[in-house]
Amino acid sequence: MANKNPEAQRLEVADNYRNWKKWGPYLAERQWGTVREDYSEHGESWEFIDHDKARSNAYRWGEEGIGGFCDSREILCLAPAFWNGNDSILKERLFGLTNNQGNHGEDVKELYFHQVSTPTHTYNKYLYKYPHSKFPYTELVNVNASRGRHEDEFEILDTGCFKDSAYFDCFIEYAKAGVDDILMKVTVVNRGNKAADLHVLPHFWFRNFWKHNIKHERPSIKSTNKFAAQSSSPRNGDYYFYHEGGEQLFCENETNNKRIYNIKNDVPYVKDGIHEHVVNNQKTVNPKKMGSKMAVWHKFNLKAGEEKSVKVRLSKEALNDPWTDFDAIFNQRIQECEDFYTDIIQKDLPEQRQELARKAFSGLLWTKQFYYFDVFKWLFGGPGESKPQRTNMRNYSWQHLTNRHIISMPDKWEYPWYAAWDLAFHMASFVEIDPYFAKQQLLLFLEESYMHPNGQIPAYEWNFSDVNPPVHSYAVWKVYEKDKAKTGKGDTTFLEKAFHKLQINYTWWVNQKDKNGTNLFEGGFLGLDNIGVFDRNHMPAGITRMQQADATSWMAMFSINMLRISLELAETNKVYEEAAANFFRHFLNIAWAMHHIGKKDISLWDDDDNFYYDVVEMDNGSTDRLRVRSLVGVIPMFAVEIIHKDLFEDLKEFRFRANRIIKTRPDLASLISNLEKANEDGNFMFSIMRGFRLEHLLKRLLDEGEFLSDYGIRSLSKYHEKYPFVFQHHGHHQIQYESGESRSNMFGGNSNWRGPIWMPLNYMIIQSLRKYYTFYGDEYTYEFPTGSGNKLNLKQIANELTKRLIKLFEPNEEGKFPYHSEDADQVFTKDEHFKNEHFFYEFFDGDSGKGLGASHQTGWTSLIANLVMEMDED
């Protein structure tokens, strides 16, 4: 431990949230418009609490803020608010469009950046950009409402409110002096060429946990002098809140019933009291200086280029002088943060790529969130509560689900709820910076309060029963491998815990998604949204079932992952050899079934097109391939694992069982790569795709007229731009290539893309190519791009694809980033205070590379850091 930097040392003791991780950026960036806060009768989540009501409504399940901090149970919260003197709203939360307002679904309309964070959150920095002029709420709503799905979204930079740099940079920083000693500094800078007013209001408040649980008393925050306050609650004792200057304002974190429901308020000073006092000069704050919510009001007139800082400190201990060591602690934590990333990220990488990896990891750390949702209480009310009036009993079959943890979110504004397969990809990045957290998160979703008793892993709060691709086993093995490589010792306790629960999940897939017992699977849309010719969750009449190339391939990959995990466990416990043989048989059965469908033995692989397609079975007994060239047909690549012969030497029971299967059913083994012969390095390859199938698939994948873009692999082949696929069956069903957001409203809302580049599956493609290279080596080369005559081996191809993805985040010769729109590019290229900031978009235009979907920090796009660090050009 002595040779490790201080942050690495803290990680070794941060095994629970009573230590250094107790406080962090766990506050949501949006709590309004979520399912868990929806208490409407008919399930109108976006309308029940919208942005306008949010300032007046006390939430049931969580809190929100701009660059906020809270403890791991979200009892106490800390976040700044701002007011430029022109807005009609105190800026306590980020603004965006609801699903019904945006022409491409919900979308945040603010500029903010998660700049840096350590894994234990001993140092965090966030940047919010706030215009001098009145915030264009109405314009953003109205212009987007006037645009159709075929038009771009109208963004905050399009309004012109940042013209001539007439904005404030608001830097929000946190440093920890100890586990329960939190320092917060808000530094505001006038970037414009004229003086401008800015009000800065650090907020300190309790989540309203007392209203919905009769055993909890109302907590209090009371002024102790003009520079300090004290919070008290039986749940967390006393804390001392210190501030320099400013005016103390107090109210209660209670709903303004009068404003929202036109009924009498329960208390005189309600949640929006501070807003009303500051913005509208109302007497709505408690003159006795006490409540469950407080703020400290600072008023500045900043000259052009001037900056001011506001300091606060929250401590479990009463401090005689909270400021003497304040700056020294910040400087120390900043240096420790630098040292941590210097040790994590390779020093031989170009500085620009080191910074990209640092920002990607930091954004991922910033998007942790306290997520609280008890479905039974949400459906029926808790002790002492009246039963909610619900016609729409959403998630009724998930009454066991009780979530109350810090969880990695896909995006804390656009998706402030977990998504199971997003989280699995997040952990592939988290293991690089915090292996313990990665393991803890993966096990969390396998716990009895998450996983359904039938074995299903919950998808997301809009519908926990939706089916996400089964990538949890992939993430478990990835995290185990990476952690073992770092420490030199495999965490078999973690692996064994995960394995037993994953067996239950595997059985759910077999029982629920292969109801005919044919080893061919139907998962529905599986997150791939509009790249299908129709909604695979609601197929046209007359189709009895669909054999999905992606669902079946995901299950083949699941089988291989479980095989590999069981072989690893068998090294120390021979009992797992039997499990390994079982998953080996499952894998062979799936591989065989992919090529023997129905009485005519139709295959998911099309020998004419040399591609994998979904196959539909009609009620008249006929079958038909859906010849859509999409990622659906690429996913079979992922069912590959390389295992060295040394692993088998002591596993006599597994070898006996595997050989018996091969000898008795050579037709099964013949469909996959040779398992009886290792390559010259002693490696065996387990894979659905034999050499010729891989070769033909790569011809399409690496064709710039099909899947290969300048910026990665498209999710739909560009072939369909000229040749749309049409399926005539109980109506006209058609799919055509679109490089960006889809014009089809098949799924509505944000499920609106067809052709773009999607980081997680690009990452999987590259990982798979590296595995194939481990087996085939330099001997096998392929054209890159197809038709160019330029031959590369599979590792080189993986590197070239990586370079194209990294190119999204690197300026071109003109200093422009591909992912910015033209309007955004003008700002990000020319304004020195924008140049070094990154957005991590949900996906990217398949032709131009423009960023689309959720914009600020989509968790799985942080995989760009993995790609930067894993590229091997030797």
C-alpha cells in the first residue's frame, strides 16, 4: 500500500458506503418526469410532475440538483442554484423537453460538463454554463414542437443566448477533508464583455423521508449564527454547515399544495419559498431561520472576465475555524486526483487521448445516483399512507422489487433510472478505475430484491419486464478477468456468487424465450429499436413466432460465458466441471439450431447473402428470412471464446463429457470451430462462426458502402439506402437506411434511431476481432476497407476500427469535432472556454459522426476510454 497513491489506498478501504464513498455526486439531475414519482391515475409520468411543478413539489423517492452531492442514503443533500436576475425561475434544476414535447423524444436543453472525479469522490468538478439573458424556456418548447421527426432538434446554442460569450461559467467543486467533512466551492466567471449580475445560492436540505414513513420524525436545520447552521435528525445525527458571507434563507421541503392542487398548505413555508423570495420578492422564507431546506444567498455584479468564489463546508464535527485549511485540502485532493489518473492511464498515450479517457471515466463516476424505488409501496402505499389511485398498475408483477442503492445510471438527466444492459457495459469501464464498485454493481442486480423470483433481471422502471440482451455474464467475466490481471489473483468469491444467480437467469431465458424448446430464442426488440422492419414485440398478424439471430446469438454468447466461468471455478472446485459440460452442450445445441429451423431445415445464415437474418414462421407452417442487413446479423460474432489447453489438463471430468458429446453428436461439433485441435499457441476457439462465415461477414462489415463508416460500424447497412427492405404481410412493412435519428415512430420517444454508430456494440465487435486474432494470428488477412486491396490481420482491423471511433472525439485539421452540429461547432471551435469539453453522446450519425440522442454523459459511450487504453498497434 505504501507505494500506491492516496486515492488507490482509499479504494482499498472503500468497500462500503460508511467509508470514503459515503458522500458523492449521488443526486439525480432529474427526478421530475420519472415513473417512480408518477402518482397519476393513468400513468402519465411526464405530465404528473413536469419541470414547472418540480420547484413546488416535494418528491417521494429522491432529489435532484445541478452538480449536487448527497450521502449514500440521500438523507442530506447539497447543491448550488443560480439566478441571473432575468429568469422567471430560480435555476435549481436542469431544463429539458418531455417525451411529448421533443420532436425526437425527451432532451435536456442545457450546457454542462462532468469534468473530473475520483472513484471515492474525494475530488469532483462540474461545469455549468448559464446565459446572462433570460433563459429561453418558451422558445425551446415552441420551436421543437413545430418541428417534425425529419428535422433536427432545436438546441440551446441555436437560440443565440450564448452569442458573444454572454454567459457565466459556474464551476462546482467538492473536496473531502474526511469521510464526513465535505468542502464545496462554487466559482463563477463572467465570460462576456459586459458586466452582469449573478446570484449564487448553495442549497442544503433533507430529502422528504418523514412524510411517507410514520417512524421518522421531521428533521430540522437551524441557524446557529450568521455564518453557520446545524442539521439534526435521528437518522444521521447532527451536521454543521458553514458558509462565508451571504444571507441565510429557510423553508420546508414540503409541497406547495396551494400552487399545484389549490388546497391549503400543510406548513407555512413550503419548498418553493426560496425561489419566490429571491425571484419575486415574496415573504416566503421563515424569519425564525429554521426548516428542512436552506440556502445562502450571494449577490454579485461581475465585470467582464471577473470571477468570484463561494465556499461552504459540511462537517460531522463542530469546527472552530472551517476555512484555515480549506484551500490546502482542495489543492491536495486535486493533486491526488491527478496522481490517480496518471497511474491508471498509460503515460505513452498522446496527451489528448489521456485527457479523453480521464473525462470519460470522470463522467461515468459523476453519473452514479441514489436510486430508491419500492414497487409494492408505489402500487399500494406504505404504512400510514392512503392507497394511490392507479388505473395503470405499471410493473405489477415486480412487487418484490425494492431498490435503495447507489447505482450507475445511463444518463442522470435523460435516463435517471438504471437500465440493466447499459449498466453491464458501464462495468467494463468501471473495472479500470474501481473494480470493487464494478463487482458490487453486477452482484446487486442478481440480488433477491432486484432479480425476479422467476430469474429475470429487471430492465428499467418504465417496464421492468422488458427484455434486455443477456450481457450480464459477459460483464461478470470481463470484470473478473480485468481485476485478476490487475491484482494477480482472481476474486473467485465474486465469480461464484454471480455464477449461481446467472444460472437462474439462464434458466429464465430458456423457459421464457425458447418456449418450443428448439434452442432458438425470441427476445423481442432487445434494445435494437427501429433497425427492425417491424416491432418485434408486436409482430404482424399471421406470424406465429420469430427466430431471432440476435437473441439466439446472445444466448450462445451467454452459454460460452457460463462455460468459461465454470471452467475457471473448476480449477479450485471440481464440482464445476459438470456445469461446464452442461453449458458446452447448450452452446453446441444453439449453434446447431441456428442452421436447422423447421421441417425444411432453414438456417439463420443465408448462403446467398452470406449474412445472418431473423426467420419468421407463419401460421400456415411456412418460414421466411427477413433480409435486413443490420447489427442483428453481426451479433453472432460475439459468441466466441479462446481457451488455452492448459486449462483443460486437470479437468478430466469435463474433457470426458465434452469428448463424449463430440463423438456421439459430430453433427453438432462440426458446425463450430475445431475443438479437437489447438492452434500453435495451444489455444482452442469456441465460436459459432467458422472461418468462411467470418470472412463473408467481414466483407459486408468492412464495406464502406454497407456497415463501415468513417467513424465506426453503422447499426444498419447503407445498402438499404438504395434498396429498402419491404415485407408484405398483413400490411406494408419497410425499412430504409437513415444515417441519424429515424423518421419512423415505431417505438416513439427516444427509440428513434436506425443507422447510427453505437459505441457498446462497436466495442463488442472490436473485442471479438481481437479474440479471433488470438486464434488465427497473422496468417488470416482481410481487405480493409472491402474492395481496397489493402490486407490487414484481425488485430490491425480492430485497431483501425478503434481509430475511427476515437476520431469522433478528436479535432480534424480545421479544429472541428465531428460529433458537433454546425452551430455547436462554431462555439466549441472558437470559444476557448468550450474547446476542451466533451459530450458523450448516446449514438452518432452513421455518415457525418454527429452526436445524437442523450448528449451529456451516456454511460456506455465511456467505453471510448477502454478503446483508447486497449489499442495495441505492436
